[in-house]
Amino acid sequence: MPHNTERILGLDPGFARTGYAILQMVHAQPQAVAYGCIETKAGEPYASRLLQLERHVKALLIKYRPTIAALEQLFYSNNAKTAFAVGQARGVLLLTLARKGIPNVEFTPQQVKIAATGYGNAKKQQVQRMVQVVLRLPKPPSPDDAADALAIALAAAHHRRMNTHDS
């Protein structure tokens, strides 16, 4: 990786499945390097699943060496049990990033949709399609968690581009 190349790690936090994406900025244009999901096994002890998540994220950090990470902020209103599980997964992600010295930014789901599509109430399919177009992917990214992680990384790229031009 060239010395001045920026890599963004996008994370869509989840307990059963966390989406991840690595974007590399090439001449101020984002390019997808990798994306997918980290899945933990249902039925295993809760702490073991959190440990699996940490190990997978550490491996991504070592392999891709991102310079910044972006996460979606927790946004649930109905299911408290799900919100707590996702919150604990987010905690593991934030702690793992902090231990490796990777700065992070967070975005609301609406901010991610605006960055990807220009519309804060966009549907999942619209987000997937725009991510495909912007990143020149051969097909819409899937599963949803990976597509969301790509959109989160794009939001970070857009945010950084806007802040660079403001200075």
C-alpha cells in the first residue's frame, strides 16, 4: 500500500452478523477492496461470540491496515434485547479499534442513506444500488450487512472529502 493511501473500514455492528467493508481512496475516489460479514454462531455462550467478533476485527485490521473506521450509530426503538446485544457488539468493535489506535467516526442510519443516495429515507435496495454504482461493483452488494458497511464507509469517505475541502 502506498504511504499516503487512506483505507476506510466500514462496520455495520451486529451481534449475530457484523458487516464490514474496506475502501481505499485512489485519487480521492473510493474503491472497494473487500467486504463481507463476520458471523457468530447461535447457541454459543454470549461472551464467546463477542470474543469471536473481536478476533475477526483484529484480523481485518492486521490484513487491511485501515487508517480510519466508520460505524453506524445504534438506532433501535422496539426491541431492547436486540439493542443491548448490538450495543455490546459495538463496544467490542470500539474497544478493538481503540487498542489498535484506529480513529473512528459514527453516523446515524439517515446520514449513511444521505451520503449513499442523497435521500435520508432511502430503501435498502436504493442504498445497495447506489453503492454498486459509486463503487463500480458488478452487482448490488449482499448480504444487507455488507452493503450497509460499504455505505457506512462511503459516508466516511464523503465526510472526510467535505472536511478536507473546508480547510
